[in-house]
Amino acid sequence: MTVIVRSFAKINLGLCIGARRDDGFHELLTIYQTIGLHDVIRVTIGRGSGIEIQCADPRVPRDESNTCYRIVEKAMASLKAKGRVTIEIEKRLPVQGGLGGASANAVAVLLGLERALKKSLPAQERLRMTAEVGSDLPLFLVGGTILGIGRGEQVYPLEDFPATPCVIVTPEVGISTPKAFAAWDGKLTLPQASDRMIELGRGLSAWLGDSYSGAPFRRGRRENPLLELVRAGIKNDFEQVVFPEYPELSEAKRALERAGAKYASLSGSGSTLYGLFASKDAASAAMTKLRKQGWAAQVTVTLPRREYWKRSFVR
Ligand code: C5P
């Protein structure tokens, strides 16, 4: 039996890097948002043993360094299951692009594997296991709009925002996340790091709470709360270390803003940038404009939690 799962990508709506911890990881505060762009994963269990990864993209590893491989090893042991697991990855998302492609693939494999075996792990066990494989796997067990803290692996579902049109620009640059974190080290002292975290936390709380307060002092119709991000002072710290090294990425951000994005940012450590738009038409027009300027641009939409789960399993 083959199970087919869509492995949706994420963007980061703001990402604050805090202190480097004793275990080498950095404290993070971020909001993850799942989007409609995705890879397709096929999981098949056959007779025999072992794990086989198939992917036409040569940049995707087939050995145990692939997050999919590591999650299968763990899940098969924990479920006490036997068989040969074949994983086929149809790669559409950029590799090392800051959209969490490899992490999303691994979670899709886990969900596909459980379905193929007709066995499932307790939810807490899934969260623990995925966090062991990588900091930005657990978010894909939640989907929608998610608060990420700790090293990014502690995830809390936030109330979903309405589906918002989004343009993704993918420059042909692969950025190593550990290297981007290393570049960040030394930029800040510890007290500064926690002060900034607290400040961003306040900005986020104010922004999220604002949806309920009614803000009667504001004139006119309320915008989509997702588009009010700018006012919450949200930004991605990685821009400070990645943009100087790859100036074309800050150019891409400016191009998105000039094309009418209400909010534009680097996603994760990059190299993908995204822009949020007020309407589908505005996003499509921006995509056309950006492509004419030579940028690899695609239109998609943010994926609220219900949509994320409704569309995850193809079969
Ligand atoms: O958890 P993950 O495997 O995605 O992390 C990859 C690398 O990125 C880590 O080994 C670490 O160097 C860096 N990292 C970090 N702080 C985080 C997440 C990742 O320093 N919060």
C-alpha cells in the first residue's frame, strides 16, 4: 500500500534569535505559518527490511543524513514495526531555502508511515521524536499559525489568520542554517538578547490581542491581522547576517515591497523571501512584475490549520 502525503512549507513571521545555550542551540522566538507550496511524499511498506529514499533531485541525500531516514528509523523502532520502507520525494520546494522543506518531508513521512502501518504513536511521542530529529519538525504536527519557542521545537497553535495571498521569491542560493547562526554569534551580549526577546514577545502579544480589543481609535475597516505585522515591529534577525553576505536577497525584499507587498521578509535563514498581499489579484500582478525583473517568483496562500490537515493526505 502506498500512502501519498502533501508536505507543505512554512514561512517565519518574525524570528528573534536569543542567547546561545550550553547545548550550542540558540533561544528562538518565532511565529511559523504554513503555506500552500508543497512537496509530495509517497510512503510504501513492502517485504524485507531497510529504508530506501528515491528523489530525482541530486541535492537531496538518500542516506541516514536525510531527516526522512532518521524519522523512519525511530518510528519503526517505536512502533515495533517490520518491513522495507520506500520513500519517494517529489521535490518542488527549494533545498536549503528557509521554507522547512526537509523538515516538512520528514513529518509527512511519519504521518504516511503511521497510515500505511495502520498504527499510530501517541501525540506527545510524535512531538518528542520529531524534535529529536530537528528544531523545525514539530511545527508541521500542528500546522496553521504557530508560536515557536525554545530552540523552535516547542510549538503552540495560535488562532489562525484568514488565508492570505503570498508571493514567494526563491533566489538560487542555498544557505546553511548553522552557518547563519554562527554568523549571528558575537553580534549581541546576553542581556541584550533577552531584552530583545521580551520586547518582541510584547509586540506579538499586542498584535495578537489587538484583534479582540476592537481598536476603536482606528479609522476605517480593519485590515487582515496578518497584514498588520509591520505595526507589531516583527522582523527576522537572520536578515542582519544574511543580507550583507548575499545582497541580492535584500534586493529581492525591496522588489517585493515595490511590487506592493504589505509585509516582506526573509523566511528562516533564507534564501527564500516572501511578501504578503491584500488580494489575490495584487499578488498575481506582483508575481508577473517580479518575473519580468528576472526573479523566480510564485504565488501561493497561507494555509490555516484546518486547510493544512484537510489537504495533507492525498490518499
Ligand atoms: O535543529 P536543527 O537540526 O534544525 O538545527 C541545525 C543546526 O542549526 C544546529 O545544529 C545548530 O547549529 C543550529 N541551530 C541553532 N539554534 C536553533 C536551531 C538550530 O543554533 N534554535
